Amino acid sequence: MYFKKYAEIKENKDCYELKIPYDQIFLEKIKNIKQKQWNKERKLWIFNKNTEIFYTIKNIIKSLGYQIIIEKEKNKIDCINKLNLELLARNYSSKTIKQYIHYNKDFIRFIKKSSEYSSLKFYYKEKVKNNYFNLKNRPRSSKKLPDILSRNEIKKIIEVTKNLKHKLLISLTYSAGLRVSEVVKLKYTDLDFERNVIFVRQSKGKKDRIAIFSKSIKSMVSEYIKKYRPTIWLFEGWSSETHLSIRSAQKIFEKSKQLAFIKKEVSIHCLRHSFATHLLEKGVEIRYIQKLLGHSNLKTTEIYTHVAKNKLEQIESPIEDIF
């Protein structure tokens, strides 16, 4: 999308300020947000400083086709939009475009953050026409094994989570091996109670797939639906029209992990790693796991064979015969 209209968000100590052109659809979408007020003199909206509110407003603005900007960046908008248009013309995925734009914005602002090499190489070679990056060898990616939790650790995390919404979020993520971006975007209609499957729509690589809908958590899902009555999104955000943000889901997992006294430095994504590893340990064929995870390449799935318990771990050292 080549943005032609802009909305400005400013983060203050205790609130968010939003400048946006008059838009009747926008007004309809924010009517359920109570913690807001219109400043007539400055002609802007003021929202309470709350993570859920921020992501709700951000998603609404994006859905209406606005580019979110900061006031001091106005002079940099054009080059970013040109890069955005170029990436779209080359049929890059929306996630890749988002990453490239993000890292290039950081670079343009001269913020000292770690920059993703591919995005900079593309920008300077294709747009700036400077081949500086061709002089450098691209670093080899590190082969780090995924972090996983044991079945007992996951059980503890679920048991200490008393909030039904949070408990179901964690349980579904693990039981179906979902990415956090997938679980927050689930719709009530994506759950097939008869076939015991979950439809994951337009995930990474713009692909649809089927995931496991565990029979063990069906009752939890039914209880949740009865209590929260979701309309569109299974896990609603600040309003019924938006889904829970990825950041909120991450915080939910982090809090439950702490309550369970799990000391491992793991994020909610480790639930997906653990799902795949535990299936391997149960003897499920790796190609089925590949399909459940939505991996295009089997080599991506094969990394779990290095962390799954296998017969190698059952071999005793010869020293056992000595002592």
C-alpha cells in the first residue's frame, strides 16, 4: 500500500496524542473506547496511556489506510514510501515489507540499534544505487537450537494461570503449535468442533493450514465462549473489533512463567518449539509435524530432532561398568 494520508501519534508521559483527519469510520470504530477525549483547541484525540489502547488505535488507523508517523519524521516519509512501493511491486510478503521498513527507518534516524543486513543491502543497492554492501561478506547465520519447556513445566504454567482467557491462550498456543501472531488472530469460526481442527488463515508466507484442536481443551473453550461471548476474534483486544495484541500475549505468558517459578529464559514462542519436540518424542513422523507447523522446508522442522529425547540419551557411559 502506498500511503497518501497520515496520522500522527505522540507518546507523552501519561497519555497518547493522536492527530488524524476527520474520518467518520474512525469515529465509529473508537466509540467503544472509554478512556479518550477530544481536545477542541488543539484538534487532536487524547487517549490514556495503556498498551491495549495503543495497539487498538494503531490497528484501527492501519486498517483505514493511514500511515502512522512522528512529527519530526515528516521529511523522511517520501523515501520510506518509495521503498514500500518498490517492495510491493516485487511481491514481497507483508511481514517482510514491515521488517524492511522498520529497520530502514531506524537506520535513517541514526538510532544505534542492530540493523537487519538484508534490508540495508536491498535499500542501498536497489534504491540508493550504492554498492557498499557488496564489499562486505554477509555473516553466516548461527545455528542455535530452539529453547523448549518440559511437559511438566508447561503443566505448571497452565495450572498457575487462573484467568480463563489467559489460560486458554497459553493452552491453545501449545496444544496446536501456533505462532503467537496466529493465536491472537484466531476467529471463533476457525474452530471446528466436529473435526477437531483449527483453521490457521493466511499465516507466514500467506499460507492457510490446519492445526490440531485438542479434545482435552474443548471444555475450556466452551466455558470461555460462554463467559466472554466473542463476536469476531476469539481473543478480543480493547474492543470487540480488534484482536488481542501480540505484545499482550507475550506479557501474559511471561507473567504465568514467573508465577510457575520457571527460570528458563524463554518466550511464548517456546510453546511452539515444545509442541514439535514433544510430538517427535511421542513418535510422530517428522513430515506430519512439518505440515502441522506450516514449514515449507523439512530442514526447518528437522532442527527439533536435535533437542528431542532419543535413544542416544539412553546409552550409558562405559564408566558405569567400572563403578
